[in-house]
Amino acid sequence: MRFLAFLIFLLVTGVIVLFAIENRHEVTLTFYDWKVTAPVAALVGVVYLLGMFTGWSVIGLLRRSFDRATEFNERHPAVR
């Protein structure tokens, strides 16, 4: 099973490297007066990392809310 996971990891890594090699042209993003020029692969990487951070934050927030709600129910079983 580890060997299969390693092969999938190599395949995904290869696709990412191929994407980065094939998309070397630059893109300019404009937000009001702020302009950023970066390669497409770098832009995709930054957006992916920002998405991971955002998803991680939302999951953490939901997990803490759920834990607090269930903790309250465990402490006060008669209140419902």
C-alpha cells in the first residue's frame, strides 16, 4: 500500500512539475492600483496555499464550535 501511495505521489509531483514547465508565461493581476506580475505556476501555487490556509481555518473554527457545544451538553445534560 505504501508503494502505491508513493507512486501516486510521484505521479502528482510529475504533473505539477510538467504544469510549471509548460506555463512559464507571466500574468499580471491588478487590484485597484496594485499590480503583480508573476508566472502562472507561481500564481496557482500561491492560490492553492491560500485556499489550504482558509480551509484549515474554517475547519478549525467549526471543530472548536462543535467541541464547545458538545462540552456544554456533557456538563449540563438537563438543559436542552
